[in-house]
Amino acid sequence: MSDNQFSLNLTPRFCETDALGHINNTVIPVWFEAARDPVFDIVNPGQDLSKWNMIIAGFNIVFNAPTFYGAEVTVKTYISRVGNSSFEIAQSCWQNGRQTAEAKTTMVHYNYQTEKSQPMSDEVKAQLAALTGEIE
């Protein structure tokens, strides 16, 4: 794992397994959300919900191979783009050395009082830019 990524190791639960014997496709987006916590901490330190300042503008998930119960999963997270008021998070799901899913999520720095996007500080943009990379 490189210094420009976050990694989260998960143990799939039996209840996340569907009738076809693999992890249900509704579960992996939840894993991706859990793995975004370190990024959320950059934009909203402490993740104080009364000061929440992000929205999801959109996301895309590609399922490359089945993910199964009984073997650990690693979710890798990095920043693929940093703009003025938005950024993109790229993530991948790995099991037994094989990429099983990947996603890109566009986050917008948002002011809920004005209901408009707002520029991120130079400090936040720099911290996000330090996490740019590629899915390994």
C-alpha cells in the first residue's frame, strides 16, 4: 500500500452473502462508504454532523468479479481529482489478490445553509492532492 492511499480490511459477514453464494451487489457500496471515512476527516475534521460540508454528486461502480464470503477484503481509497469545490474519490475492492469492484465518487464541498457548493480551503485541497494516485 502506498502513502497516497487509505486501506480498509473487512471480513465479509454471512448475512452479506446472497443466494448465488457471493457478496450481494448492494453491500460493496456500503463498504466503499465506510472506507471514505479518512477522506471525510480531511474535509470535516472530527466528522461533526452539525458542521457537515459535503454531498455526493454522483458515483459509478463496476463489478469486475464476484466477492465471496470467507476471505478478507481490502478496500483501497485514493483521490483521483481535486477541483475548486469538488473532488473525486477512486476506490477498489480486492480479495485474494484480485480486484472485484471499483468505484468513482464525486464529492462536492457544500454549504447546507445556502444550498450551494463552496470552494475548499487551500489546506484541504493540498491534503486531498497528497492522496492522488492510481488503483493498484
